[in-house]
Amino acid sequence: MYTKQLPNLRDMERLSTLVRSYPANRAQIVRVARMWNFRPEVISFLRQFPADELFDSRIDFVTRTEEVALLIRQEWESPKEFLLNP
């Protein structure tokens, strides 16, 4: 379960415009985020993708980050199941 603060999706959109060329892998995007001093929550969030994850385009990157953020929010809001010891 992801427990850190989610980045602002506008930050992810801005980051997508700063990546020089696509396709780009996660490492390239993290490098750009660091170079432009994005907040730590952006870097942490990007690490939810596999190291070799390839984003085909700016739209692909933004769409997939939005999807992952939505899944994380849904996980946070879902009722928790507790295992009871017999």
C-alpha cells in the first residue's frame, strides 16, 4: 500500500512537458524531475512504476500517472478487511 502523499496531477502534467523526447523510461523522467527540482512526492510516486517502464508519449505518461493515482486513492478509501484469529 502506498502511504506517501500523492503529487499534484498538474505537477505531473508540467513534468510531462519538460521531458525532451518520448518514448521515455521512468529513469529518464525521474532525472528530469530532479533537474527541475520537483517535490519529493513526485519522485516517490514515479517509483511506483517499474524501473524499465516505458512511456510512449506525453499523453501516455499523464494518463498512466492519473490511473495509478486513482487506484491508490481507491485503495485508501476502500474498507479494510481485518483477519480475525480463530
